[in-house]
Amino acid sequence: MNINVTINSSLNLNAADMKRAIQEELEKSAYQIELQGKANCPVLTGYLRDSIEAEIDNLEVNIGTECDYAHFVHDGTYKMEARPFLESAAETVLDNIEDRIADAIERLL
């Protein structure tokens, strides 16, 4: 999944302000995906759900889990139906992220 942001260089904003606005929207989205992923996650012991976390570094966001069986639950197996708890959360939250980033930049103008 890729997010592309195009910024018109004729805007009267400095790069640091734009970066900060984009970073804030990415952080909000990352935490929304984390929370929605936890809400969507099937629970037996709670370990998988509790291990879901968002990591944000500069303009890069990673949301996932270190749980060794997470991919079996998420993608399914030949014995178990897939339950894409993170993918569905990301699709929901990222549906309008470009508009939210554009709005954040417009507020700077």
C-alpha cells in the first residue's frame, strides 16, 4: 500500500511546516489504524491484539505485530479462514488520507 503526496512548490510555505503537517496526519492515521486493528483482531488470549503497535519515524509509518502467528490469523490457512484485521483497518482509515493531508496543508495557508 503506497501513499503519494504531491505538493505544489508555488505554495507560500516552508518545507518544515509542510512536513510537520503531513507528519501529524500520518501519526493520527497510524494510531487510528492501530486502534481499529485491535478492535478487529480476533481474541483468544489477547496476546495478538495487545502486540499490535504503530511505529512512526519521520514520514514512515509501520503498523504491525511481532507475534509469530499473526500472519496465520490475518491471511488464513487451509484450515482457517483469513481474518484480515489490519488490512481492513488500514483500508478504512486510509480511504481519505490524501484529503486530510491536503486539508492540513490548506490550514497552514
